Amino acid sequence: MGKTDRDNFNRKSFIKKLGGAAAGVAGFPFVLGAGKRNSSRFEQRNPPLKNVGPNDYINLGLIGAGGKGQDNISAALRYNGFRMVAACDLYESRLKRCKEKFGDDIFTTTDHLELLNRNEVDAVIIASTDHWHHRHAVDALRHGKPVYLEKPMTKTIAEGHDLIEAEQSAGIPLQVGSQRTSHIVYEKAGELYKAGEIGKLNYVEGYWDRYSAKGAWQYTIPPNVSTDEVDWETFREDLPAIPFDPKHFFRWRNYDEYGTGIPGDLFVHLFSGLHMITGALGPEKITASGGLRYWHDGRDAEDLVLGIYDYPETDQHPAFNLFLRVNFIDGSGGGSRIRLVGSEGEMEVSWTKLIVRKGKMPELANPKVGDLDEETRKEVMAEYERKLSEKRAELIDPPEYEYNVPDGYSDGYDHMVNFYKSIRDGHEVLQNGTFGLRAAGPALLTTESLRTNTIVNWDPTEMKVN
């Protein structure tokens, strides 16, 4: 966005004064300008690298080569600073697909340690099931491989602290894969929030609703799949032995032994985005409700979860309340938003745009005189008109401003660019282990609150349950 656009939206640049003639509209909460919503579009950024030398490429290994892992590799390769050299997965078909997509010469294995021991692997993307995140990431860091780790960073809070210790001991990048922390819209929202564009924050609400079988984790199960193609024993390593169950392997998010439910999958994105915008470390009180309302398919996880969170006052923000919702049977069609409400407006953040709506509460309240006798009414109104004549109304123009992403924008691509820069150029990791646990911790505790019907008290600084 150019300088002119920024200036047009600067709060100080569009305050105009009205004379006493404004008294007729003084009863409104604020005076709006006559124009329609103004808007602008962000420019594309982070173009693919050109003239990359042989030593400038970062060779990637992929651990967990399902749909998300393959998508992450595709996003990374767009930057032209990465090369795909190895893949690890417990299902043979996925490894074959990696060779089809990324080159027949890539190394494939079902053993993540075999991949990590290969010298040509410089860094890894980990997109395995939640119950394997901790082991895969810790092993990678101990092998000196920078890690891009899908969210949630770990299945438990204790594992999160252990992973942070491994990250700090290794001294190499660990970036958690909640892409909103690299999203151009969230960056702008953080800039405007810190500039005070919506006044004093008091309330935030976010949702990520879905209306599809795939969105509710009813992932495809290939016909006739068996343990001839799936390493079932490794998948359930350290868990009690049970017969092979394709639903457990392919629809693992539904089951507590492998996944972290709606909060671990989707609330963690909402926490990450909010924390990036506001600089918050997390809530201090967590309350949740929900249940299984539609997808009665034998799953452990709920398909509707609601969370209420109290954020304490810090140097970065005032005390405020947060409400989160995910509904896997949203008949309105689903979608995702975060809405931040302040004393002078609100910001609505989505994947494709940021809308800022301005407001200004008048200093003088419109008199309520209907219950008074005529003489008293006249006295009250005369006093009100006298005070009003000394004030000048504020014209807020435009009442709304909209920022739109460029065509074809991908926050996943930007997140991979940031991962590259943290490795090659030493840039700060946007979502390191500590940031990741401060998003994952409250998400994991949401499920605990829901299932135990209790309020959970959380220390967002120390990242521990009180």
C-alpha cells in the first residue's frame, strides 16, 4: 500500500470540525462520513529467488508425507530456495506419490531416523500425527536439522517444555507451522492495533466453522489397504497393541491416542493469530463447553467446541475477554474470522482481507427526558444545548477501511519464506517453540476444561497450569 493510502487512513488526518448546525445529529453515537468504504490491496511480496547458487539451496526432508506435508513441500519449493531430497512416511502409497510429484531420485523410508542420518538433508518439515510431533522434532534437532513443525507443536504441555529445551540446546531454528503468524493481513492488523486504531481492546471473538465431511476429518480410506502397505506397529509404538484399523490410521484426528481434537487442530490457529496481533502471551483462565452433535462415527473428539478465556492486563494490552468457536456441522457454510473490539472501533480479520470499522462515543449523552414534566424537560434540554454548543462533532471518514490480499496470495508460502530466512540469513523465527507452546497450551487445556467441566487456571508466562 502506498503512502497516500496510509495517510488517508491515519486517524489524525480525517478529523473534521462541524459547527453548531451539527446539533441535530448529536444524538448518534458518532457522525459518519458520506463516502463508501475505502479499500486498498497489498502488493505481492517475497518473489521466488533467482540465480540461486548450488550452496544456497536448503535440502529438505519430509517426515509425515500426507496431504499437509506434501502441501508444505510444494509451498517451500515455490520460493526456489529449497530442494526436496527425502521423505518419510508409514504408508507406501504416500512415498510413491512423493516420487511422482517431487522427483524419482528422492530418498524414501519408513524410518525417520534413517532420514535424519542422511548428510544431504539440511532441514526437515514435520507433518506427522500429533502424537509423533515431539519425538520427530526432538530427534531432528539433536541431529542438527532445523525444523518446521506442524501445529500443535506437541500433544502435551510437558512435551512442549521438553521440545523447547531441545530447541535451546540445539541453537537452530524451530518454526511452528501456524501460518497466520506470517500472514500479510495479520501483520497489518498488528500494526494498526499497536497504533491504537480501535482504541482500548476489550473483547475478541474468533471462529473456524466447517460444513463438509473432509472438514470434519472424514478423510479418504483407500480400499483394501492393509499392513502390507502400512507400518501399523510403528504408528502405534508405545501404545497398547490393537488390530489394524484403517480409520485410526487415516482419520487419526478423531481419536485421543493420536490427535488433539478441535482445539489442537484449529483453536491453536486462532490463538496464534491473536497473539501475533496483540503481543499477548495467553489467557489466565480457560472455560469450555461443547460436545458431539452430528458426526457419530465412533470418534473420541467433539465436533462442536466453545471456549471462553480471560486475558490479564500486560504491557502489550489491557485485560480483555476472548470467545472461540468451531462447529463441524455449520449449516450456514462455515468460514473463519477473528474480530477485535475496542473502545473506538473494531477489526475483522479473515484469510483474504482486513476490515477496520471506526467509532467514537460522544462525550455528551443524548438526554433521556420522556419521563420528566415539561418544565424539567426544557431545563434539561437547555443545559444540553448549551454544552453541545461548546463541542464540535467528529466526522469519521471513511467509517470503514478494507485491506485485501493480492491475487493468489498464500500465507503458507510466506511462512516457508520466513523459515528459509531463519536458516540461511539468521532472521528471527516468527513462531518458535515458546510462541508455539503459548498457543498450544491454552488449546490443549480447552479440551481438559470441557471434559472435566472445570475452570483451568493457566500461567501464560511460565506456560504452566496453576
